[in-house]
Amino acid sequence: MLLALDTSTPQIGLALYDGARIVAEHLWVSKARHTIELAPAVAQMLSQTGTDISQVAAIGVAIGPGSFTSLRVGLAFGKGLAMSRSLPLIGIPTLDILAAQVAVGASRPLACVLAAGRGRLALGWYSASENGWQATGSAGVTTAETVAAEITSATLLTGELTAAERQLLLKNENILLASPAASARRPGILAELAFQHWQAGQTDPAASLAPIYLHIGEVIPG
């Protein structure tokens, strides 16, 4: 069983995955209470599914970009479990989770966004390949206003947005915006990605796995 943890932003996500099915999946928007809510939520999910902690054989964790404090909560919790129980730890970039939820279409690039605090967005670009969406370059920090102004060709866009940001982006006819339900980061997707890496032997050293933080002022592609 793999336990997946995502605390990249105000949205917290948890999932249990056995390689064949999502045994449990839980996501909610927290009011900056990640430290208080995470451990009890994991315990409740294990209890509800009749899963003993000894059955958890690997930990998957979202590593950002995202909020500095939020990311550290999930990563610290995941590292603690992995190190205390000698479990493999797998870090997955948060924007990759969003990209993996979108059906691949070769005709348009994909832009994935999530809240970066203070009205900013973390933005990552992806292009279609035989193996699904592949990141093109590094993620950067921007705003919804900048994205709406600078996207000038047909583009898929998904991710965590406020109502005002969605309305602004919808004014750009070049942007095909995923619905709010389709834009929510699925912890089950994180679990699948982490499981694939685990099975391929692609794990991370718990002591040195670090979150992805972004710097302000990076320009998005035209």
C-alpha cells in the first residue's frame, strides 16, 4: 500500500493506493491548519479503510511548487514516516499531478497553475508526447492577469484558481479552461505517479529530498 500526501497549497490531499485501486482519497481546503489537520486525517483514513500503518509500504509526497509553509508540513510528515519505518519515499512535482489529470491532446500546449500566495500563480508548461504530458522548461511565478494577456494561441489550462481568476482567464478566447472539478489536484493521481516511480526503482533519499520553491519575476512563454 502506498500513502500519498499533498499539502502544496491550501488544498490538502491524501490517498491510499494498492497498485490496482484507490482504496481511499480525501481532499479539502484548509484554513492554514495543515500542521494540526494532517496527522489526524491520515489516522482517520487508515481507520476508515481498516488499514494498519504496517501495511503502508511506501510514501508519495507532492514536492511543489507551492506555499513555503504548506509544502514543508507535508514533506516533513512524509519524511518522518519514511525514516521511522524505513519506507521508500517518492517526491512528485505538484504541477505534474495536474498535468497527469488531463487527456493528452497534441494540438494545444497545456498550462498548469496553482496558488503561490499573495495573488500570484505558479505556472508550468507541458507538451504532448507518446508518454503523456512532458514539462517544457522550468515552472515560474506569474499572475492571472499576465497569463490572460500573454497567451495568444490555443492553450489548455488547468489548476487552482479563484473565481475572479477564472473569470479573467475565460475572457481570453485562446484559453480552454478546465472546470473547477477537473482542476482540483487529485491525490489519487499523485498516488499513481508515485507508485509508478516506486515500481521502477525511482525513489528519493528521505534525508535530502527538498521542496521546489520558485522565484518571482520569471517570464512565461509567449
